[in-house]
Amino acid sequence: MCGIVGYIGDKQALPIVIKGLERLEYRGYDSAGILIYDQRKKEVYFEKQPGRIKNLTRVIDPDTPGTLGIGHTRWATHGQVNKANAHPHYDCQKKIFVVHNGIIENFREIKSSLIQRGHKFSSETDTEVFPHLLEELIKEGLSYEQAIIQSLKKIRGSFAFLIFNKDYPDMIVAARLSSPLILGLGDKEFILASDQTAIGLITNKIVYLNDGDIVFVNKNKYEIKSFLSEDTKNYEGIIDFSSAETEKGRFQNYMIKEIFDEPKAVEDTLRGRLLIEEGDVKLGGLDRVASRLKEIDNILITGCGTAFYAAKLAEYFFEEYAQISTKAEIASELRYKMPVVSEKTLLISVSQSGETADTLAVIKNFKTKGILTIGITNVVGSSIARLVDAGIYSHAGPELAVASTKAFLAQTVDLILLMIYLARQRKINVGEAKEILTELDQIHKKIQETIVDNDQKADSLAEKYLFAKDFLYIGRKYNFPIALEGSLKLKEISYVHAEGLASGEIKHGPIALIEEGFPTIIIAPQDSVYEKTISNLEEIKARKGKIIVITTKGNKSLEKLADDVIYIPETLELLSPLLSIVPLHLFAYYFAKKLGRDVDRPRNLAKSVTVE
């Protein structure tokens, strides 16, 4: 949620800040603003506008000079979507300017106190209290640095701040707590941003900032201090993707590009990890906790949204093959539950961005209990990657559409690999593992085949069912989480209601919805629960509902029962979700496009949910 960019160096800041904000559009936002400081004229230029970045660029002078700038895209938490509430925010003298990601939970009491001291506010936001608080503490005699430290200690909540003070015209100050912020190291230039996609504009060298860090940056150097502890330890890294991966290329939208990237995301995630002849996998990130993993007797897997559906799939994987009691829990609920755990419990946290606030909170809570934690994330050096005891990266590459597609497949593959790793420590024999690994090695080709076979089919089905205002998605066993994921994709980008169900539950209430013409998408590959799923199909057909069914190639028996049939290649039952989800991603995309939706930036949504 929200995006921040700051630049200081020798280049003109405005185009860098704007381009950086554009690269962060996928995070979700409803207004945008920038500040540029012209060192020669000693003047501040700032502008902000509700709506998209293009609204901002229409009103700013593209030739605005200045080699220092900060920018922001806001996702509203406090106050309406309007110009006054957009960032940057400033103090009474328009001397101190701030952009902020996160939430200041105690802003009302701080604001009330500052109003009593004569401060005038111009917005409804929580953020605006911060520059006024800085102003007040400086008036009381604190140095600029001391005022920043004391201000950060007074506020409660989460934040990533960029601060500019006209009295310190060659400096940007940044601070973070439970909200992502990265420093990029260029040649006599620096860039600060919410994530790596913006950093890559000027450099691939980055410094990961920790909770409590304050960084003082000018074009020649930077200094990191902590307001939480005596010292801070930071490490430098390298961005692990190219700028070309952040471009749409021949595709009209990021979402369709990323669906077509699904085979590569799976292939890259598997690369170097399959030991087929040994019937095993190589997961170097688990080496230091291998002995503890052997003792695990129960697992909790957590995530939010699409990541939770990957976790739900893994619940089946781990119990069936590794014979370990497993439960998938939504992170936003798990952080408030009191689960029964022991030193033999494993927590697996799944997050594309590695910055999901609820998932981070769960990890922090479990670590205080001494529980072993593993993270599965797509972003090297993310907060989750640095917080957990061990981890497995998904190598899906940048995912810039808000609706997750290729990352879901990569996460699922990571969880299958982890299942095999744990199973080989326990029950599964070499022959069974080799069978899975052999098929897994070829699955990217079958995903590609599924895309090629069903791209135009999904387009035509979207046109056919465009009349529908509601959909049911149903599946059993491994394909129940796929029903959840497929329905989520449709509703989040098309704004049409869709509900995912376990097939066996349809008789326990939802079948009341079925009437003539009501569409149900049934996921029914020829697997161990195929006959049971077809029974549900018959029940819907008897009530004259419309039926779209996904089944295995060569199974012609459903063409007389269903209104439309989508075929996927034959594979192991365990791996069928990697194929059955693909046409559902395509269908959601084309359905939303035909409704004229912004498929990459659906309303009200953010890619990385960094506040509760």
C-alpha cells in the first residue's frame, strides 16, 4: 500500500521521482504528490493531485529544476481522497515536508496537543501531525536530529518516512518501522523507495533498512542510526531482476504478461532444486535448520489472500505425503488467536512481497514463543526473508499487476518442494519422490500448453458469460483452494461477485442460489475425487444452472453434461492445481477487460498490504 520515492544526486530529480512512482503504481493508490528542491534558487516546488499519476503530471512543469526530490502515492486510510489529504504534508511554516507509508495510531491525541499549542492543520490525515510535531520540538530547542528521534518515539503505529527540511537543503532523512523502505546506492546519488522496482532506475546496489533505522542522506554519503537501539546492523544486496522484467513488452497489461510468464516462473523456481535420481530436493535456505525440521510434528501455514490459498493447498500436501499434522490459517486471524504450539511446531509464512503486515505480525509473535519459522517470499531481502529462521525464495520475478497470478504458482511449487524435503526426512520412499520430481521437472511445459490451448477459449467464454452478476466456483481436495483462488481473481479485477466452495458443501446451503442460467465453474480433472465432483455437476444441471467445467484432456464424457468444457493436460493429481488455475486466471482477465476494468490497478486494492 502506498509508494514512496526519494532522490538526491547530480541528476534532475523530477523525472526520476515520477518514473519511480510509476513503477510503484502496482502497490495501489488513489492520489499522488511530489516535492522538488531547487538548490540554486533555494525554492521548494510541490504539487499533489487526487487520482492517478497522470493527473499529477498534467499539472506539474516537466522542466522543474532540482536535484533533490521526494514523491508519494497514497492509499487512503485517514481522510477522503482529495488534494488536501494527498502527500507531501508540511508544518505551519511550509519548511518541513513529509511523505509517509503506514498509520500513526495515536495521531488524534498528538494533533489535539499541537492544536492547543497553536498549530494549524490543513488535512484530515494522520501523517500531517508528524511535520508539526517536528516543528514543535525544534521550537523547544532540540536539534533537528534529536527532534526526529523524539518524534519517532512519540508516535505509535507503522511508518516509512521521507523528510525534507529547507534548513537542511542537501539532505533527505528517512525512517522506518514495520513498513518497507530500501536505500539504493548509486555513484554520488542515492534513491530511497518502498521496494526494488523503483530503486532499479539508478542502481542495482541496495541497503536493507531495519525497523528503527533512521538514515541521513546527501549526495556524497549516508549515515544510518537507530532510534530503538544503540547500534544497527545493515547489509547491502543486489537487485535480482533486470529492468526489462518490469516492462510490459508486447502485452497490453501486466496481468496478461504475468499469466503468460507462469511457465517461466515455475521453471525458474525449480531450477537447480530437483535431485531426481536421488528422489530428493536441494533447498539451501533450509540447511541451517535441517536438524530441527526432522523433529517437527505439526505445522501451521499462514498468509493472506492468494498466499493463503497456496497455504491451503499445502495443508493437503503435507498431511498426505509427509504425514505431518498441518493447518492453514489466515494471517489476519492467526495474529489474534492463541493456537496450541510446542517446540515441535513449524510456522510457514507465505507472502509474495515479503512485507505483508499481518503475516509479519504472526512471525514476530511466534518467534517470541521460540517456534521455528520458515518464509516463502518472492522478494530477496524483504522483511519476512530477514525475519524468519530460514526461507525459500519463489523466483517468479517482479509481479506488477495487483492480482497475483504467476507468484501463486511459484509459491505452490515452493510448498511442494518443501513437502518433498520434509517427506524424505520421514515417510515417502525414493520411488514415489522420483515420480513426483520427474513430472514436476516437466510441468512448466504443460502450463505453457494450457495457456496456448485456452487463451482464446477463455476470451470467448468471457464474452459468452458477460451477462452474469454472480458465479460459483467449486472443487474438491486439491482443487478446493483453486476454486477459492479462481473466484478471488474474478471479483478483485472485474468487481463481479464470485464465491469459491468445496464441492461437497454445495448441498449444505449454496445450492439454493442455483436457478436457470446461473453459472458455476466446476474444477473436475480425472482424479481420486472425480466421480464425487461429477455428482455435484449433475445436481446443478438438474436445476438448469449453466456449467463450465475444467477437466483432463481426452475426457469427452462431460461435453454432453456441461455447457462448456475447458481441457488441461494430464498430470499427477498432486500437481493438477498448477494446471487447473491457469484457465481461471485467463477467464478472470478477459472477463474484466470486456467490462472495461483496469485489470492491473483494480479499485480499492493494493499489491502489498503493509498496514493492518
